[in-house]
Amino acid sequence: MPILQPIGRTLLRFFEATGRLTLFALTALAHCVRPPFYPRLIGRQMIEIGFYSLPVVGLTAIFTGMVLALQSYTGFARFSAESAVPNVVVVSITRELGPVLAALMVAGRVGAAMAAEIGTMRVTEQIDALDTLATNPYKYLIAPRLIAGLTMMPLLVLIADVIGVFGGYVVSVYKLGFNPYIYLKNTLDFMEVQDVVSGLVKASVFGFIITLMGCYHGYNSKGGAQGVGAATTNAVVSASILILSVNYLITEMFFSK
């Protein structure tokens, strides 16, 4: 029995944390669809998540497309199948690399910032002050961030898809010697609506995960500055792990036979 006790304690802590997170998510979602709303706060979070994340997402996407084109050409050249490079680039970017890499970059930037901001408000008792002023913290702090994450991540991923495919086009045409017309024609012919839609669905789910984990860990932080630092780290790590695991589930849902 002493050997099993640590395993049991770990499982109980895991289920307890899962239950707390589920209740937090359900409560936050209920406040997202129930008035009153705060349009100014929602707009501010949209700018913070969407507009200010564009540079890092764009740089990640364009270099990913460029490297993917180079690596694909190197591999396909062994089998004299260089013409498949545009097909691989567009499918890889729209289905997987665009949504996943954009989400990971936003998680590192936005998720950490949310956890730090809300965690600081928690340890300095500003959230308790909102309760005193009869302002629901879920409505004022959590709901605008969730709404902004759900709406802005698909736009970010759509832009990342375009930039990533453009990066592959630049390398393929100006370095590898592809005909630009044929490259674009192959890209458009091979791309399907399902590829783009699956990436946008992933983006919405990832946006929800990023904002949820940032808000959850920040809202439940304690212990002063050290607790805020731990909440920031936990928000980024947990969001990244959930993004990668949920990515597989959504891919299985869309493309399994």
C-alpha cells in the first residue's frame, strides 16, 4: 500500500485540478453569452491578441514556409518529384504548421501576459476590490479575453497561412528555379476548402485554450510575486501541451477514415 499511495495522491490531485478547470471554463463561457458585455474591453483584448501578435506570427509563418520548401525540395529531388513541393507546402501550412506554430507563439506571448496581469491583480487584491464594487470578475476580466481569443486566432492563422505559402513561393521561385505561374497553379489546384477550414477550427479551439489557461492560472495564483511567476510558467506550459494534444484530436476528427 505505501507504494500505491503516491500514485493515488497524484491521480486525486489531477482529477481535482481537472474539475476546477472545467468549472472555471463553464462559468467563464456562461458569462461570455450573458449580458452585460464590455465592448471596450473586448476590443482592447482583440487588439492585444490579434494586432500586436501579427509580427511574431508573420515572421514564424514566413520562415516556416521557406524552410519547408527547401526541405521538401531536398527530399523530393531524390525521387525526381520536385513538382510536389507546392502541394506539400500548402497542405502542411494550412492543416498543421500554420495553426500550431501560430498558437504556440501566441501562447508564449499572450498567455503569459494574461496570467501575469490577472495574477498580479489577484495577489494585490484588485480582484477582491472588483467584488466589493459589485463587478463580476468573470464578466470584467475573463469573458473579454475568451471572446477575443476565439475571434482573433482564426484571423491570425488565416494571415499566417497566406504568409507561409508566400514564403514557400519566394524560395521556390527565386532560389530553386520554379516557374511562378506553375507554382501558383499547383498550389491553388491542390488546396482544398477542408484544409483551410480544419486549420481555422483548430485556431478557434487553440485561442480558447490559450486565453483559458492564462486566465485560469492567473485567477488562481497565490503567494505573491513567486506565485505570479509560477502561474505564468504554468499557463504557457499547460497551454502548449493542450494545443499539441488537442491538435491530434481535431486532425483525427477531420481526416480519419
